[in-house]
Amino acid sequence: MTQTVIPQLRITNARDSLAFYVEGLGFSVDWQHQFEPGFPLFFQLTRDGQTIFLTEHTGDCQVGGAVYFIVPDVDECYRDFTGRGVVSTQRPEDTAWGSREMVVTDPDGNRLRFATQVAA
């Protein structure tokens, strides 16, 4: 299925955020925009077909957002992320609603929840 919504997260330091998302989580930068030097940056990133926007623009949204990613294997994500030095906020665990989920938090406090549906 084609992604029909692109979540947007507020970041305060592009260098730190890109290191976290690209080096830590394995996202790729699709493109970036800046109106002119010294102005805030705006990025589109994609990982395994899932796209997000990151913005330094103060008027776009607030820090502390959350995104829910449905992935084929949350335990594999956990191994990949921790192998890249990312410390999870919540290790993978089964939920009462039939999924297995983990959480990581980016440098600005945005929460990224990765989930896999567990067979009933």
C-alpha cells in the first residue's frame, strides 16, 4: 500500500537529528530545503518505504511529537538500532492489543514507536 500521510516532526538541531535518524535508525535523506543560508532546514527522510518530514521551522509544529511505524519485525529493528548505538526508551514487548512494540526517542524528545502485529 502507498503511504498516504507523511508525519512531520519538529527538530531543533539538524546535525544532531540527522545523525540520529540516518546513522542510528537507517533513514535516508530524500531531499532538504532551506530558503537561504542561515535559515531553518526542512528534510524528507525515508526508511523501508516509510517517509517522514523533519523541520527546524518553529511555526510548523512543536517538539515532543510521536509517530507510530508498523514494521515487519520489531525485534529486528531493535537489534539494528541498538547495533547502531541507539538506546531504546522501551524494549520490544507484547501489548494487550495484539502487537509487539518498542519506543525510541529522538534528540528533541519526539517518540518513535515501532510495532509488529503479533499472530493471534
